[in-house]
Amino acid sequence: MSAPAGPNGRGLLDRAAFFGRLRRWAAERPAVAAVIAADGTALSYRGLAAAVAATAAHLRGEGVRPGERVAIPTDNGVASIVTILATAAVGAVPLLFDAGATEQERAQLMRLAETRTCVQPLVAPEPAAWPEPAAPPVSDELALVTSGTNGLPKVVGKHWAAVVDNSIRFAQVARYTGDDRVLCTTPLHHAFAFGVVLVPTLFTGATIVLAPHPPLPSALGSLLAETRATVMQSVPFLYAAALEGMPSHRLPDLRLCVSAGEPLPAAVKAAWREATGASLHDQYGATELGQIAFAAPGSLDDTCRLVPGVRARTRLDGEWSTAEGELFVRVPGPPSRYLGQPGLTEQSYLDGWFRTGDWGTVDGSGRVVVTGRVSRRVVVGGRKVDPAEVESLVRAMAGVRDCVVAVGDDAGYVAFVVAEASVTELGLRRHLAALLSSYKIPRRLHLVAELPRTRTGKIRMGPLWQTLTDRGAASSPPASASEERAR
Amino acid sequence: MEIHNTDTAGHRDPEALVRRRLAERVGDEVAYGIGVDEAFLMVGIDSLDLMHVVAQLEQDAQVQQIAQADLWAVARSIASLVAYIGGGTARPVDHAAGEEAR
């Protein structure tokens, strides 16, 4: 399969190039650790290549075929990495999703991806030769899951060439070297960890250090010190939480900390530098695109600039603009798409530019500033939540008449629910917990008499927030602005 | 859990302390209604809220040494949090069950 061309006509490095590099490290740097997990398991580059080959042979034996989509419940363990890579090595399409997803969530995304194949992460023990490249035409895709805005998750089909190219360019501006040890604190199945840790670290011949997910924040300082991590990848909320236990740690090895998922508060950035000596660098990305912009070390200022190869522009009132507007982005390589939702894919592109749903500015130097979000999607601790998905499941519960979820300045991510007297907050939570991952469930589900509406039927949030103030509910510790926001 | 050096700092009822701190994040009904061994996962309490609760309890009980880097190893239920802050000898905590959590 020929590599897709980039914007300058050169061929992009693709899945084959990625695996070529992995096998090169196995030959040239066999004893260097490729992956170290918090549970003590580790694989050298030689061990990783052998484990991928063995597991690929096992998957082939189990009937996995090139081009087939294979759902993998992913956690931050060595076996997850081996299984993802082995699936790709046989030419199949790894579909990464949260190992903690509910049965309903798993069934829904497998339906969208039109697959019945789900493989638990494993490391096959029987040695095997590296799999022969699949004969073309074979899909060069992988699939990641993110929240939607229409009640359905988005299963994002991405091309390896686009992912590898973007990841390598990010690694170049982040100055990754083979001596780096990159601590991953967010879920591997998210694009942030996949594009900032998994692909660029292995391509560079560096070492992935996997923190458990979710981590205990007070343990992160020790983990950084013990693993002598040189790069940390996390979200603003976790950096802030880890600071509580950080003052006693001296971290001379730590040189670069990457933050994404939500805006990075200046106070967290300053406190982190003070406590660790390492600088925190903001990154702006999207599941569909990868790393869009990065406040790279050594740049003129600490604002996010487009990662090389990425282009961005804004659109305002139906016209391309140079002013603040909705951000549209292009990355080299074939565009991503939404599996099972072709109409949504079509709506997401305009003349080849991807509609990010974010609001902001981009200037001639490539500086990108995100100022808001066009859609209702909510961000909770860096994780994206679709309000429509949550509201529809609450409304489906017996005794519930109406529901709206929202993020308040003081109250955080909450729901207002109109229901019969027999419905309780604890009962609602038990109902939702069987259907939704915990991070999608509002921190509080406030039972109210009605959802006040305007004449046009729009819910008036003001009186609902006032209800909380009147009840004194807002006296509970407010969620910080960096934790929960409507974007 | 044995390598914790914990001190409940005068809190004679660690379970009451745990429930109080949990109530500050998710409200009284959930914090006082959930069973002592009922997994937080079963009522959909988010890891982000539990991180706040653990951080507060670590200060309350002056937890000196962190045994594990996995949140679910210490914050699976009321009972496991009580054990974490040093009051857990009266109640069993199923460590393996943490692997089910998300």
C-alpha cells in the first residue's frame, strides 16, 4: 500500500513505517525498556516486538483477519499496548475503548463500528515470526471513541498515516529523544495519550511509563521520582491535585510536562514550576485530528502554536475570517470519519476543513487561542460528556418527567430532574451507574418541581441555579473552573 | 495497605469522617445512603470527586506514606476509605475487587 501524500507531496510515514521503527529498536536497542507499568510489568524493545509478534499470531489463529475491526477494552497496562499493536500488525483495525465502559456503552460503539469482535488485552506466550504484511487493499485505520453531541458516541476512524505523521511532528517539537521516559497519566484509549505517549514514544525509541488510571494524585510525585520520568502527560485537574503532595519531591529528571483536555490555569502552571522545577506546556488537540497546537519548549512565548503540518482558520457568519470565529483545522493525511454515522462525517467537514466546534483565533504565526465551545458538550476533568446522552437516559427512568444537565460556576456539573416523589437522588444514581461510565454522571442530581422555560420552550437556567443558592446547596466546596466547564 | 503510617488525628469515628467528606462532594443523600461496602462504582461516583475526597482525608488523617498509585485500591467504597485512613481493621476490604472498578 503506497503511503498517502502530505501537503508538500512527500509520502507520509504510515503503519508500516511505525512498525519498521519498532523492529529497528528491537534490533538496535534490544534491552532498552519500551513500556513500564505501575504494576511492575515491563517489556524491553526486544520483548515488545516478540510479544506483538506472538500476540498477532494468536489473533490470526483466533480468526482475526486484515481489515476487520477489533474492539479492545483498553486500560493502562502492558497487555493493552501489546494487543493494540498486534491487532494493527495483522492489518486489522484496533478500536480502543474504555475497559470500564458499561455493557450498554460497549454494545453501542460496537454497533456503530459494525463489529462483533471484541478481544480482551493479552500477551500471547508462544514465540512467533513477525506477521507478513497484509495484501492490499487493506484498511489502514484505527478507531478511537469520543463523546458526541447527539446522544451517540463518536467512533472515530483515523488513518495510521495521519496519526503517525502528526505524532512524529509533535515529538519533534516536544524534543523527544531515545533517553526520555514518558509518564502517561490519562487513559490510553484517548487520543491525547495515544498521540502524545504511545505512538511518538515508541517511534522515538524512548520509554513509556504507565500510571494506573485513575491515579491516586498524592502518589504521582513518588511515581515521577521513582521512575525518573523526563516527560509527564496529564490534564490540568490532575496537575493541580498532584501538587498537594509535590513539595517534598525533587524531580531533577523531569524536563517537560504536557497538559491538554481543558484550559491550563496560569496559577497551576506557576505552582507546578515552583514545586517541581519543570515547566508545564499547554496542548490543544482533538480526537479527530490529533495534536493541533502546542506551546513547545523553547518557543518565543508560551502560547500554543500549530504543530508542523497542521493548518487552521476561522469562520464567522458563514464566511472564512481572520477574526475570532469557529476553528476549522486540516492535518496531513487522509481525513478521519465517524464510523456508522456518515451524515455526521459529512456535516463535520467544509471544503476539506474539519469543524472543531471550538471558538477562537489563529494568527499568521500559527498562534491558536481557544476561547470557547460552539456546541453544548461538557468537559469534566478533561473528559468530554454529551449532555444529550445523559439527559435521555435520566428521562427514560420510571417516574422521571424531565431533565437538564449543565455546568454552573459554583455548583459544577449537575442535573436538574423533575420526577415523582418516589424518585430519589441515590436511586437515580444507581439507575445511571448501570448504563453510563461514572464520569458522565453529574456530581449532583437535584430534584426540582419544574424546569422553567421561555415562551419558545428554552430552559431558563437562571432560576434553577437560584434554587441551589436558596437551598444552600452551593455551600458545598465549589468545583474549580479547571475541573468542569461547558465548552 | 500495611505500609501506611496513618494517624486519624483524633477522629474517633473514621466512618463518620469519610461520609462527611464524601457528602461535601456528592451530597448528604448519597454519602449517608450508600452502604459501607457498596462500591462507589455502583452509584456512579466519579473518580474526580473521589480524588478530592481522598486528598481531604489524607490531610484530615495525616496519611504520611502513599502505598499505591491506583485510586481504586484505596477509594473503592466507604470501607476501603476507612481502612486507608487507619480505621479499617474492623471491616474487610476486598483489594482484588478494585480491579473491577473504573
